Amino acid sequence: MTALRPERESGAEWYGTGGYGASPDPYTAAPYGTRGAETSYADYPETSYGMRGAETSYGNRGAEASYGVREPEAPYGTGGPEAPYGPGVDEETMALRLPEPPSDASFAPRATPVAPGGRAARRKAARRRHGRHGGAAGTAEPRPGDGGPSAPLSRVEARRRARARRPGAGVVISRAVGEVFITTGVLMLLFVTYQLWWTNVRAHAQAGNEAHQLQNDWASGKRNPGSFEPGQGFAILHIPALDVVVPIAEGTSKSKVLDKGMVGHYGQGDLNTAMPDAKTGNFGLAGHRNTHGEPFRYINRLKPGDAIVVETQDTYFVYKTASTLPVTSPANTAVLDPVPAGSGFTRPGRYITLTTCTPEFTSKYRLIVWGKMVEERPRSKGKPDALVS
């Protein structure tokens, strides 16, 4: 901005009329763009506000213009030599020029692609970009390997995929059969565990209680009758070679005698074998080889001469193993005769017969072991040598 200059003597009038407002104004020219001989504002060389004088200051083309004048050395795209702010003035008009876009491509505005053709073509292009109803396009499935989010599926596609995930009839049947097999296997395992383990635990407990009760009765002097009811215990069997100590009860009922871990006597109704204290006869016993206490499981290991002791309230009856019949029919009751068939005995005597099932875990055949009494020892004289040693 240059200093104020003295008025000119041109006689220029105000507002370009030549009459009204004429005065010796310090700027000596009509101030608002009149076209007199010495008009200011873009005509007079020394005007100050938007004029074309040599020393104009605001957007003019003078030699000393300071704000955006279009001189040769203007820095911001203008034409003035020293104009630091913005563009210069148009040569044709007084309008200011818009600034040029920066040369850096990163600041350039993004141009929206316009579809070629008319309005219909542009609508089709917009539908392809944004979907049929204006939403984001998402009905197309992403290609394999794309990292973008999965697009929502239509109802038809969702149902088709649900049917594809649903197992077929063959898969359902195979699963059902597999579950049946698994359930059956579990039940069989539980049954085997019950038979081979739990029945033995329970039978041993019941047999032990019965033997303890007998010994308490004998110690207290309680007398047992000469005949016994089915299931009633009356003696204890000892097989030292097999470490067997088991009560003997009347009868061979499974539920009342054998399944409780005891040994049963073939008494009334069960081939009616003799008692141990009989002068002659065959004392027949039966017991489980497997499960339910399995007292006769290893009687096949008995050798001739091994002791078999029957303990009653008053007496110990000692037998020596004589012979064994490994396999015979369950219907062969002759093995319990007073002189048992196949035992090797040829005349009446005091014998004992042990019977059980064979092979193990079956009841197809019978295993027989015979013994002959060698000693009758009162309890008052103490235990026999077979139980002491």
C-alpha cells in the first residue's frame, strides 16, 4: 500500500457524471469505476483500490501491487511480481481467478465414473454396483480365497445349503445301528462285570456270614437237629490244597444255596445222598465253578491223597482224594450212588463226591472228584493234621 498522493488537477467528477460530486478529492479520480478521462479503479495509474495504476495495492496490475496482482513474479499462480496472496485480476474483467489445483495427485478429488449412454444405462450401472433395491451388492457369493466378509444368502440358497447339511437316510440308519451296538456292548460289559466280579463279592460275603454264624452256634452249645431244612447250613468244607473254606447247606437250590456262595448237599429230593456221619454211603456235594463265590473252580487240580475235610458241630471227617472224572453228562447220576460208578470203588464204604460244571463258564458237562474217608476226629481232640499243617 503506497502513501497517499496529492490530488490531481484533472477535474474528474464523482461517479462518472462530470457534475455532481466533483471535488478536488485527494485521489483526484472518480472512485467507483467511472469512465472519465482520468477515472480511477482499473484506469488511473496511481489509484489504490482495485485500479490499474502503477502503484495499486489490492489485486491491481500496478508495478507495486502487493496482494495477488498478476505481475511476472507473483508466487501463487498470479501474474504480479510480488503479489503473495492468491490470483491476480483477469485481463478482461475485474473478477478474481480461482486458484489452480495443487500439482500433487493425492489432493486431487476423485472423479465419480459416469456410465456411458443415457439415463437408462446409468441406472443399470448403478443397479449392478449397488443391488436391485439400492442396497449394497451382496447376493453374489465371494470367490474361494477372497478375504472379504461372506455375503448374505437368499432364502432359496439358504434352504439348499440346509438340505445339503442335513444327513441322509443312510447316515441316520448307520448312526442308529452304531448307537444300538454301543448300547449293547455297554450292557454286555456291565453284565459280565456283574457276573464275574460282583456276584463273587456278594457270595463271599454271604458265605462268610453263614460260616461265622455256624461257628458261633457251635461255640455257644446250640444243638442242630438231626435233619436240616433246605438252605440251612450244618457243616463247613475245608480243602487245604485249594485254600477253600465254605459252608455246607442242605439242598442244591441255586437261589437258596449255590448262588449264596455255599456248597449244597444232595439231600431230600436231590438224589438223597448219605450224611458224613453215616456208617456207609456217599456224601454228595455240588458247587459253582465260576461266579457266585466259585468254591469248586479249581477242584480239577486235586491230586490223589489231597485232604478234603468236613467240619460239623461235634466231629471232623477227613477224606483223601481218590480219583477224578474230568467230563461226564449232567444226566449221569450214577456218580452219586453209594458205590459210585467210575470212581474205582468196588464195595460200600464212606465216600465223598464233589460235582461242578465244566468247561469253565459253561454248564454243558460235569466234573467229578471222589474221596474216601480216612479219619473221624472229635472236635474235643482238636483239629486234624490236615488242617494244622
